[in-house]
Amino acid sequence: MAVAVGAGLIGSAVAGVFTSGVATAVAVGLGTAALAAGVKELIPDVPASASSNQELTIGKPEPRMVVGETVISGGIIKYEKVKQGKREWQHFYMALVPHKCESVVLYQVDGKRTSAMSGEGYYLEARLGNQTGPTARSLSLMSNVDSTFIGTNATDVYCEFVINEKIWPNGVQDLKFKVRGVKVYDPRKDDTVGGSGTHRLNDETTWEWSDNAALINFWWKKFKGAVVLDDDLFDLANIAAEANICDELQAVTDSQGNTTQEKRYTCNGVFNLSSGHEAVENQLLTSCAGKWIESTGGKYRLQVAAYRGPAIFTITENHLARAPYREPFTSLSSKFNIVNGSFIDKNAFYQDADITPIRSQDMIDNRDAGVEYEDDNPLLFTQTESMAQRLGVIKLLRNAAGDSIKLVLKRCYANFVAGAVVYLNMPEHLLVGNYEIEKSLLDERNGQVELEIKETSADMYNQAQTAPDFDATPNFQIDNTYVAPVETLAYTPTPDSSVRQGVLTWDHPLSDSVVRYVITIEQAGTVVKTGETLELYYNIANLPVGNYTALVYAVNTFGKTSEAISRTFSTVVPSTPTGQVGIQVLPGRVIITGPALPNSSSTYEWKYYFSDNFSNAFEGGLNKVLTVTNTPPNGTLYVWYRIVDGDLVDPAWVQFAVPNLVGISAEEVTPELIAGLTLPGRPQNIGTEITNITNDLNLWSVQTGQLGGDYGTLLYNVTEATGAAAANTLEILAIKSLVGTESVTAQITAFKNAQIGYEDPQTGDWIEGAAFAQAFDEVLITDADQNELSIHQYFQALETRTGELEGKVQLGVTVEGSYTGIEILAGTSGLSTFRLFMDELIFASRNGNIAYQYNAASDRHLWYGATAHIGATKMEIRDYENPFGPDNLVVWKGPTTLNLGIPDFDSLTKANAEMWVDENGDKFEGGNLRVSGVFESSAMKAGSGVILNDEGLTGPPTVYAFASGRSNDRIDRTLTMPTLYGPGYVVTPNVAHSNFRLSYYNMDMFLKVLYTKSAGTSTVSNYEIEVKYTFQPSDPTGPTYPSGHNQWVTVVTGSVNPLHDYASVPLIYRYTTRSEPWDTLEIRILVTSASGEGRPLSVLCELTVFNQNRSSNTPGSISSDSYESPGNDEPDYDDIYVPPGYIAP
């Protein structure tokens, strides 16, 4: 088997797979344990770096590609430990990228910068993707490498490292390479398309490496999508021109203030292939602030950030086919005046770095009224701060250039290409200045051209590293200081409308310049309603009757407002609406709903009578709905209604009539009346039905048995078609006899019914057209004491009102009304239920051995014998009666271990358990135990993992904490350690707390302070150790505290003067805590210097407390530490194995 990387193979003879903390590794040639052990020796700890692409991992890295040049690490994909002479060596291959590369050189090994591919204790050899076999050294030295290990089209590095603590004291923690990635096509070097050279578009063997941003973006767009795009979709002359722009040299100022030169735009970096083609395209375009545009003719054109002037055409009012549409500013939600950028700094180990924010004080002060708006600009393929700054300025100025216009021009006979610049000279439309074409569309029918353009200028692209203090697009400035107010504001009532009470109307002298009108309605100085509209009117609705003031003002495209014009108006009771009236005629009642009301505060007043006599009409009250009951059959209802709004009432009533009422008869209820009723779905009336049933029951016959006793029998069999869509059968077989003076009965009943349409038992509604079928069988006996026992089964299938199918099955025994049995429910809606009804549930084997018992009366679940909970990856076994496994366990929990589908009891041991209990009661719990509050035990013993002090309070056996701070800057540093807790500190229940609790108040703690400084010359560094306690109050009613409560107190100061550059100074102290009851203790370390060279690059502090006993030292004391200049006593290395072909650096 081979492990594929990209298009090639990097691996063979896979022996196993394991998972590390950073990746999944493939063990090649060795077993899993061997590879894991070897790699652990090689990489004892792989720290997270600023970029995951620089992490040394185990296993293939994520598929990725390198463009331009950058620094990456890789994944170990083949490994073997080899004995060479007296030394052991680590041999492995490191996979970098699944494509060919231009070059690979060493950048850093174990924290040291070097480009040498071989040196003391190591040897490296890169394969660039054009290899035809493994390296000669690996083929001769590694037993798991043969001639089939090729890795076609993939770049990797063969590595050898000696196992020597003197050379690699911590193993190889990082291994980074500077990689020049893909080769790209350059039309400027293709003499078949107007260039000069042998490059050919579709022949990769003719291409060369480049970090030109335009060429890399073209390579990705054309060749790396789901399909290779056709050649004629691109304008190669455009690609060549954009590449020339990217190669232009720009004068820049670096971070040290030096003036130098760099190309305008380059593209260098690495990207993950799982990100998707479009996401990668967008990332690559950020390297040149570029974009792809589709020109007339369907070709893709690349446009990097550059000024495209001078203008190719001047557009005047005479060219317009219609009025222009303009959006003069960037929207508030999109604009910004500060750009925060980041880039990959090649001068700082190719790590992420932030640029000094690009800030336009001119925009903040003059455009945005002092408000700051920020935006981010992550540049993953830019490697210098000066280039990132230039791109940030361009992004800022492009955003500020918000004047966008849509034009429709008459036939102009000009080549309006997207990206070109046109000059607008249309003062009548307040449009004067340079604009860049973003989109161009030609209508071939009439020659008209639709253009989308946006303001531009040369100042936007002058490659400045800071924002200008002036407007970079000084096009014609519109005078937007005055907006004309509305005119002829008026209010007109609309009493006959059911949707509004009235309408406000107005005019405006320049309505085309207005984007909205704002309306405010006030009553007695209080705003009761607001609204906006683009029309010259506004509907008034849902206002209570009263007096109001309307204020209307206009807003133009620049957000400027006009003077508000006001008018007073009054709302009055509108005429009663005469629209659609809702009428429902039901047996014995009528429900009437009035027309829609004009506002929420109004309602209707009703009157009604059963003749046209208004003076005698009944009052119907105030409501939107009228309900009239006790309506006479075939009568007519006369109704009058009018609108009421508060205290104001419309004097005019609106009348209508409702004929053909349906009444309820008040006939006397007699037996004859009931007998004559016919129930729905039955073929005969109730009287006939009862007679038939009575006749059937009279079929009981009296017979004489052989013993001379009399008994009765009943045979009843009826099959009926009860309607056109229903049929049922009923069969009864019964026998009864006297036992002494009492009657006993045995009866069998069978009933079957099928019909279309049925009554819903839950709602009582008739479900029309739904299928319904049921069957019921019962065996019933009654003894001489009249005790009953019934055995029945019931089947039902039906279609619900929602169109779902449901089925029910019941099987049970009923004794004196108590049911024992089962019920099964299922349906197409997803219903699936199985229910048991009983007082006691028992599972037993055929020989009677009980495995499980449930007693409903006591609500107890009883298990007998072994129980097993088996999951896909974990299982738990319990058998308290018969201990299992070689360790005689009664409980075992761990990885699922099966034999023929059941737990493999013989393989379950203490060694492979995550939790176990043996037959003696000894137990083991894996994982962590977290206790919130005081942990109490009557059986604490040595090795239990918790220290119990004299007062019964607990703490961990050892308290260890550390803190560190580091950077590339020399600065004064303050380092605060994690908070320590006293033995009596009260924790919050159910809240996790750090495990830094001391078991006594006065304890010895050991402090190790290590700081590193870049001395250069002899420079004094000062250090200080401070403590801060919070104490328990000595007087809780006060409260009062011991001195020094919640204050920083210095316990030791000192200074050191190391003579060595990059000196690391260790300071060791013993500090004894105070004996007063304290809650918390904080410790901080300050390292300062009067000179920059004495200020530390890093500070590390470690704290250790052995928590077993109180200290015998003076509380609050600290030991002294001596300092002396270290000597240079580095030993000479001997017996160093020199591999064949080693070249000394």
C-alpha cells in the first residue's frame, strides 16, 4: 500500500496507524509502537507556532501549495532509527507540498537560523518533485525504503539526525525550510504572443518561478479551478501589462527609516487546498488589491491596483440617453477611516505581524465629524511592512472614493473597456471629474452603452505608505448645504375610506434631489406617530379623534434635511363603513361581523329585531361582532349598525336584513319522538333498532343438561350494511347456568366493522371520507360471586384528519376493571409505541431463571446475574455474584471488547480497564476527580493524592505554578504568578477552582526566576519580588485585617550585571508565607533597567510548594540568592559520528 501525496506516492509497506497530538501519522516499515517511540525521542514536544504551516507534525500535512517564496515545515511520513557506528541516527522523510518546487533550503533547525543542508549531527537532502526514485542515502540506510518510493510531483526532504543530548538536548523541536514554490507562465517571455522567450501557455516545462502577483493570479484563475479554462477566455496582453505594473520598482521607507526599493506587488505564501478555489482566488488577489472583471466579448481581464488614466473619452450632457443615477458617498455601514493591516513578515521569521494602522485624520475630522470607523486588511501573501502599508492606503482611499454613477449613453463610437478612465464634464448634473469604468454593456440594437463608473485619481495609487491629509478624489463638490422645504402642505379627510382617516399632500420644487420625506405627527407637543415616504403624500390612519400637528421635511442624497413645514388638522368620526359584512347563519343563531374599521380606537354599535321596526329593536351592544340567538325558523333578522369612536358617534345608522333563518324546534320530547329519530349512518330509526336488538336477545333458549340442571344459551349473529360506505358484523356465543342460587356465565364475543368516514373519539368531529376498520374479540366469564374476567384482543386501522395512517393493537386480560396487557401504536406520521400495562414485569429463561424484574408498586428495577452496557467504543460489565476475568472482577469499564458479539470476560483485566472493582471491594477510577468544597474522608492514607492538614482541610500534595512573558522587544517587565489560596479559603459550590490551595498558612515555597537580556555590554538589571495577601478579617463585625491586607509588599530587591550577550540569569529563593489566616496570596516579579540593553527579552518564574508540613522558618521571610558572572566552560565534543559525504560548514 502507498500513501498518496498530491499526484505522487510518498510511502509504502504501511504497518500501522497512530494518532499524535498534532496529526495522524502513518507508520511505514515499523510497527506502531516503534514509530511512536522513535518520533517521541526525536520530537519530545512540538510547540504551537504563529502559523500552523511552520509546525513540525507527524503524518502528511494538509494539502497545500506554495506560491512565490515562504517558510514552512512539514510532516514526518517515513521513519526509522538506524545504528551507524557507535551512534544511533533518526532517519525520516518530511512531506512539504504535493507539487513541484523551484528550490528548498534549510531555514531554521531547533531554533537556530542556518541555510546549510548538512552540519554537525545532521544531513538533509530535498527532492523537488522531479525525482524518479528515493535519495541514494535513504535507499542504502533505511530498510523500509525501496526503489518504489518515488513521490512523483511532490516535494519532500530526506533527513538524518544523530541521537546525542549534547547536540540535540531537547530533540529536534522545529525544522523549517525556505521554499520557492510553483513555476508560472509569463506572456512577456512567449514570443508567440508578442513577448520574447520560450514560454508556452500550455507547456509547464517552459515556465519559470516568479513571485509576480499578476502572473500567480493568472495561473490560479486559468489552471487551478475545477476545469482548465479555455485560452480564448483571457487577454494575454492584459496579463502582460498587469505583470509590468507589479514589477515596477517603488521607493519605500523601511521600519528603521531607511529608504530602499521594492517591487510594487509580489505574491508569496502558502494556502490550504481545502479552502476552495474561490476563497484562494480572493486571498491571492489581496496581494495586489486586484480584481477580475469580465469585459465585452466575455474575456476575463485582471486589474491590479493602479491609476488607469488619462481619460479615454470625455462625456457631456449631450451624450446622455437618460438622466444619470448617482450614489455620491460610501454608505455609513461600509465606510471606514482607519485600516488595521497584518502581513507575513519575512524579516521576523515569516510570522504574522501587524502594520502601523493607516489612519486618515482628514477623513475623521472633515468627513466623519470626529467619529472613527475601523476595518481590517489581512494580507497573507505580502511579506514586507512597506508593501502592506501601501496596500492599506489604497484600500482606504478606494473606500473613500464612493461617488458611483450609472449612465446610459447614446451611440458614442468609443471603446468603453472596464478599467479605463473617462472624464465627466456635466456641470448641469453637478458631475465633473475622472471616473473609472467598472462595468460596460453595449446594446447592439440601438448602439446605446450602459456604464457603471466610480470616481478615481492618480493620488489614490501613488504608493504612499501613509494616508494623505487631503481629499484624493477632488471631483466637483456638490453644494449640499441647503435643501428646499416642502410646499403646499395640506390635510384632506377621507371619511368614506375604511383604510385611512385622511391624507397629507405636498409639493417640492426639486423632488428628483430628494431621497425621502420624513413625517412627524404630534398631539399637544407629544410625538404620536412618525413615518417616511418617497411619495408626495402620506396616509393618516389609526389616530383617535382629536387635534394634531403634522411636520414634514425633505432629505437629499447627502443626508441634509430641509426646514420642517407644519400644518394642523383634526380627525373626526368617519362615516360608518358600508363594505363587506360577514354573515353566518347557523341553527338557532346568526353571527355578523362588521366591515373593516378605519382605526383601532373605533367600534360598532348594534341593534336588531325580527321585523322591520327600529323603535322596538333590541340593543346589540358595542363590538365588532354581533351574535343573535334563538332565531325563529324561516324568519328574517333586521340589523342596524353605526360607528363609534370614543365619545363621538355617527348619527346615521346602516341597515340590512338576513332572511331564511334556521330555528330550533321546541316540540315536546316524547318516547314516540325519540323512537322516530334516525341516527347518522344507520338504515333504520331508533325504535326499530331497539326492537331488533330485543328480539335478538330473546334468542336465549332454555335447555336441560345430562345432569338435569337447566342452562341457557345465546347464539347471536348479525351482519349489516349500515350504509353505502359501512358494514359490520357481530357474533355472540354465550352460556349461563345456575350454581346453587347464583348464575355463572361464559361468553365469546366477536365484532368487526369497516366504514368510510367516522367520528373522531377525541374531538367528536366527523372525519369525512377517511377509511376506518376495527375488530374486537373477547372471552368473558362471570362466577357465582359476580366476579368478572375478560380476555380480549382489539385491532384498529384508520386514516386521521391530517391524512396519516395509524394502527392500534391491544391484547390483554381485565379482572374486575384492572387491565394487564400490551398496546402497540404505529403510523405513517412517525408514531411508534409499544406499551406494557402490569404491576410486575419479569424476564426469565425457559428453565425459570429470572434475569430482570420490575415491581410497579414499589417502583423498583431488580437485575439478577451479570449486566452489560455495550457501546460502539466503550462498555461496562457488572457481575457481583460470579467474579470474572483473571483478576476476579465484579465491575469493569473500558474499551468495547467482544468475542462473537458478546463481552469477552476472560480478557477483562485491571490493566485494560478505565474503572474496576474486584471481589474484595478494592476499586480503581480512571480520570480526574474534582471536589468543590472540603473533601472529608475517614480513611486518608499515603499516596491518596490529597494532603489532609491538622484541621481536616485539604490541598494537593504539591502546588506548582509558572508564568512567563517574552517578545522580541527589550522592555521593563512585570510578571504576576497565579493566585494561591489559603487552607481556609471558602470555594463556591459547583464552581471549578484552580488547584493552588496550600494545606497550612505558613509554608515554604521555592521560587525560580529566570530572565534573559540582550546585554551587548555590561548593563545592570534590577529585580524586585513583591507579595500581596488578602486576609480573613480578625474582627468580622468590623471588619479589621492584619497589616498589609490587599497591598503589594516588597520582600526582596537586587541587581545583576551579566557580561554576556543574550545572558540568561537564574535567581533561586525560598519564601515562607505569613502565619496569620490568609485567603489569597499573589506574587509578582519586576525586572527593570535604566538602559535599554539591560531590559529583559523574557522573564520566567516557577513556584513549587511541598504541601506536607508547616514551615519551621520565620513567617514572611525570604532566603538570599548569590550572583556571580558565569564562565565559559562549554565542553569539547568527542566521538562524533561523521556521516559519509559530510561537508563541514
